[in-house]
Amino acid sequence: MTTLPPVQGYAPRTGTQVGPVVPATTPEQLDAVCSALAEAAPAWAHTPRACVRR
């Protein structure tokens, strides 16, 4: 498996680094997030639109 480098934001106009370096998400972390989203999706689908901020 490949190790991904951390993510660094850059200002598009100047090319300078902005913000802190963010570590890359591991495959295990991504799986956990996707599982939680899949579990929450049915309840979220039944949430009245008035309760959802835009």
C-alpha cells in the first residue's frame, strides 16, 4: 500500500502556502467515514427540509 503525502493548501495567486498541513486520510479512516455516512443516510433522507440549513 502507498503512503500518501500530507495535503498543503496554496494561495492560487501567489503560490504561497496557506493554513496548516493536513495529514492524508488513511484507507481505514475513509472506510469508517463511509460506513458512518451509509448508516446515517436513511434517517437523514427522512429529515424534514425545514430542519436542514441552507
